Amino acid sequence: MAYSINDKCNGCSACKLLCPVDAISGERKEAHHINPLRCVNCGVCGRVCAQGAVLDDQGQPAVRIPRKQWPLPVIDAHLCSACSMCVDICGKQALAISTPAYKGDLRVYAVLSNPKNCVGCSLCAQICPLGAVTMEVQLS
Amino acid sequence: MKVRYADIDLSTGQVRDYHLSEDIVRLYLGGKGLAAYILYQELAPGIDPLSPDNILIFNTTPLTGTGAPCTSRFNATTKNVLTGGIASSNCGGSFGIKLRRAGYDGLIIRGKAPQPCSLMVIDGQITIQDARELWGLDTEQTQHRFDRKYGCVVIGPAGENQVRYACAVSGERVLGRCGIGAVMGSKNLKAVVTYGTRSLPINDPETFRRDVQHWVKALHKNPTTGEFLPRYGTAFWMNIVNRHHILPTLNSQQVKHDQAQRISGEYMTEHHLTRNSGCVSCPIRCERRIMLDGKEIKGPEYETLGLLGANLGVTDIEWINQWNYQCDLLGLDTMSLGVTLSLAMELSQRGIKDYGLNFSQPENISIAIEKIARREEPFDELAEGSAWVAQKYDALSFAIQVKGLELAAYDPRQSQALGLAYATANRGGCHLDGGYPVYFEALGPIAVNGHTVRGKAALTVLMQNLMDAVSTSGFCLFTALGSLPAALFKFKENSFVPRLLGNIIISLPSTHWLWRLMPGLMPLNLPSFLPHPLIIRDVTGMKMTLGQFLQMGERVFNIERLFNIREGLDRQQDCLPERLVSEPAELDKPDTVVHLDKMLDTYYRIREWSNQGIPSPRKLKQLGIAN
């Protein structure tokens, strides 16, 4: 089952803009639709919807959560092998491989280079083969 | 273990599922092995590789997209444009991952589209789109026309014009060899585009994570995969190859170049490198990033530096950086191109045919590359590849190709196993398909004597089977090189211990005896020595010992051989160019030629093939190929 949008949708497009896999379509001020073949059940659309129009994969209305309370990826640099699986899967270009600290530095790893782009979808944490990425809410 | 393959007919636009039984998937797993099985079943013998009758297969393995080390690689298999036998080529990048996440493990493409098209595999839906407006664009421009998160395989003008060694490009990685791009061009297929978001199954995620963590640590500790390749790229081998006198120079008229250091990995790192990079899922990261005209691009690999460098008498790396980028944009294989150009230069040197190309003169080459890709006079002949040109000008003795595919940047005259590998590789003169035994004869920490033929047939068979097993499971071949113990690298090159180990390897009495009993004799599964079967088990649930893993490689090698036999490639074609078997690499050492005749019979015997190189029914039955 995938997430879905009911008729409470006012077409604000907030969910469409944030969806990390571009699964949501719809014109502004018109009802939006989630492509069930593409939806990854990350819940980002539900977190942002002010109308309570998003139903989760169980058919229950998703709860809106303020952005400050969204989780962000925390990467264990010692465990990370810079394999780029997380960078590749991130639909928001929020992650990158770090710049070498000096010429010839081979010790690079994934970093949250663009935290403002991150929507907390957790795809990076799910795909990391080493378990180097965890999702945490930044309390500050 | 279930896989889903789509069978697509570009002529009619029909798409259907292609059924593969679980038993077959267990035997061949995926990648080049499963693709060779499908091609052997589906392709009628004797067809023209560039006709609509040819079949092009893109496929993955159950490991693709799981994040296991170096498993983003996907495979393309078809009838070889250059050899008429089988073609397989594999490539890094995210295309294969996205194909699997779109719901397909492989695509079988038949027929020819009535007009240029793109094959879109998005979220499990396959559509054929009009691509007339993309026709003529280079590979970078074409890829920019698609959403950046999509995975693409595209061709450039060379593929459109069916240059026989045209490649296909995915991101900045390349399906380089065997004319995959020409086959796409012949089908009017400009691009294959994939995207999907399905999660990929891992049978035992906890054990998988633990094994991957262990293996990544081992790869980082190994000097080849943890230091040399990430620091200097594949061009790290340039100075070593030159020291061993196996660097093809001036169309293999010589085997070393005084200025080779200027096209080495060390030089590139010092003067051009901005950072290293890698394919998705790769912890080794051997890719070079360099600046060219203010733009960061992919740097050339060892083979390109060797064949467009020393082989043409050019040691100014700036030229090679530029040609490498130009070839990627046009969709040309730098390796076949390098050897075809060096042949043209020798024709000019001998006064047979003057294309205006001469050794050590880089000025005209960029124009030649452009005109080859567009099949324009006077270079259109060179678009046919070195074997075709050599046949026309009676120059086969010094055209450095086997079965039609140009050799890599290692001269085999002081690396006998490599000579045998080139002669017997299924896709033609390829070092990797041939098993890469040069790693033991020159490049690696074990010093097998490259001059002797003793034990070389067994070594070649073992390495060919290993490389085919690694490749079929979707791993990068470098993961196999990273399995040798790090302690071996502490010894000086060619010192007593490496030579002793080399001698032991080739002196083991009848290594092939061990080999025949291998599945039973090698129940080993060590996390740090060839852990590939462990990872396969973690992902698929299929138990596999190292012996069974190697036997899978042998199965793949044999079914590819059967395909070639059916196309008429047998012992007569398991040969080397005259230059390599009769002209000594070093004038003062008359023995520095490849003694192919002394190795080939033993090789066939170990393989359990007839003296004409045809796999015996017993062997085929043992491997599960025949009932």
C-alpha cells in the first residue's frame, strides 16, 4: 500500500514540492494525486499537509509535524566508505561526498552538504549497506 | 529466486515478460552468464550483428542495488560486431540499480525501431518514445535531456553511424567494448532510460551488513584496493607495466617507452587530479576527476593512456585527456580506437596507406576521431576496426587484434599466460575476459615468471573462471584483486618471496586436477578471501561455496564458448597476431614471443575441450549446461 490524498486537498503543492521521489502530481489549487507505483511510504507528504488530506499506507490520516522536528541523517564518518549509495538515492541533492581535506587525502565520506534540502525521508538510512546513516531529530 | 526480464520488440513496439525458470537463475545468477544463456537460446546463428535480427540484452544481478561492494555494475550482451562471436560488456553507474528499482532485472531488446527512439523503463512501465530530436546529439547533451535522477544508457554520433567499435555511455561510465553502441545505433535506439523506487530484497539483512562491513575494511586495508587504485587510479600500473617491458608502444613494435612516466597515474595525480571518485556502491573509488578547459570531467583510465598514449608514441597527457573526453562525447571505445589508429600509423610508416596519421604526432588525431565517429573521408575506413583495415591492406600480421577485437594495453610477449588469455577470451582479445593473469605475471605482489609457459594454461583457466564468476555476480573485477593478503605487498618487487610464491603457483603438480574436483575441494567461505559467495548467500539465500562460485564462472565461460563455436569460431580463431608470436619483443632476446602452440593443447585438455576447442559433452553435463 502507498500513501494517498483525499478530497480535503486544496492544491497547495507543499507535498509535491517536498516529495523526494516526485511521486505527487497535480496543478496548483487542484486536488493532488500520489502515484502508488512510485510512493516509498516515507511520510514526508503527510508531515507537511496543513489540511490533513494525506492518508498513510494504512489509510489513516497522517499527522502534521513542524519542520524543526523532522529527522535528519547523521553519518558515522568512521563507518562510511564513501560508496555514494545515499548520495545516489537522495532525490533532494542534500548529500554529497566530502571534499578531501588536503591534496592526496583519501579519507572522504558522505556528508549532509545541503541540510535545507533534506526532507527527512530516510531513504539514505535505509539504503546504506554499512548502517552508517541514522535519522535523528536535531533538538537545537 | 525469481527474476523479471522484459522482452521488447522495437519493430512492433510489443512488450512482454520473458520467462526464466528458477533453476536457470540458480545456475547463471545474472549478468553476463544469464545473458549468454538467453542469447544462446534466442539468437539464430549466422545473423549480421548490425541487422534487426540481433538481440541486445541489458541485465543486472540479484546483488545490483543492494549496496554490496562494487555491485552497481550492469551488463550488456549481444552478438559481437567486431568478432561475430559473443559480446559482453559491463559498466558502473546507477543505470542497473534504477532498472532493478523500476521492477526489472533485465531487458531483452529485439528488432529495429522505424525511427530513432528512447526506451523508457519507468516505475515498471515500459514505453518506446520518439527520439528524433535527440539524434545527432553527443552523449552528454542526450543525457541532459532526461531528468537528472534517471539512469541512462545512450549512444553518441559514433553509435548512430554504426562505427564498429562504438560504445554506449551511462553517466560518465562506459560500455566500452565490442560495439554495443553500434548495435544500439543499428536498432535506432538512442537511449535506454530507467527509474523506479521499489526496494530490493536482501534475504538476511543483518548478516549482509556484517559481511559488507568486514569486506569494506578488508578492501581498504589491501594496498591495491585501499591505496594504489584510489590514489593513482588504474594508471597506477603504467610505470610497473613499462618496467616489465609489456607496454605496447608504436603499435607493439616496442614494449616500453622512455617517457611513460608522463602518462602514469603518479603524474596525473601530481599535475591534473582534482579528487578521486567512484561508481555507486564502490568503496575503492579508482575514478579520476580532472579539469579540462575549466570543467571537471572524468580522467582517462590506464588502457586509454596506454593505447592512445605510448601506443601512438604520444606522452603528453593533455592530449589524451582531451581525446578521452572527446571519445566519451562521441561514443567511441578508446581502446579499439587506439589500436586502429596505431595500425593506421604503421601503414603510413611502411608506405602502404597514408591517412595523414604518424607516430608521435598528436596534432591530427582529434580531427581523425571526429571524422571516424561521423564516418567522414578519409577516416571512414578506420570506423570498421583494425581487423577490417588490416584485411584490406594485407596487414593482418601487425594488426594487434584477436578475432577482430583489439588487444588491451599489455603486450603478452613477456607475459605468456596473458597471451593465452587473449587468444582464448570469448569476446576477442580482451585482458579481462581472458582472466587478467598479467596481475600475477607483472602487476601484483606475486611474481610469476612471465617468460615461461610452465603452469600457464592452468593459471589462465583458473583466472578466466574466477573473473567470469565475479563478473556474472555483478561485482567489479577489482574486488578479486583485493583478496590477496596485504602482507605480500611488503616484499620488494621481484624479490625472493614473490618469486617463490609465483613458482609455487605454476609448479603445483597438475593444478587442473584440483580444478576438476574444485566444488568438492573448496567448501571454504572466508570473509576476507574472495567473500563473493558469502555476499551472494546473504542476498539470495542460495548457499554457495567458493568452489561452486568458481564452477559458475566455468559454466559461463563454457556457454559463451558454445555460442562462439556455433558462430564458427573455433581453434583456428584462438590465435594471436603474427607479430606477437614471431617478432621478439626485445631484439637481444629471441625467446620473447608468445609460445601459444606450447600452451593451447594443455589449455584445451584442462578445460576438457576437444583438440579443436569444442567443449566435451561430459564437461557440459557436469556444468549443468546439457542434460
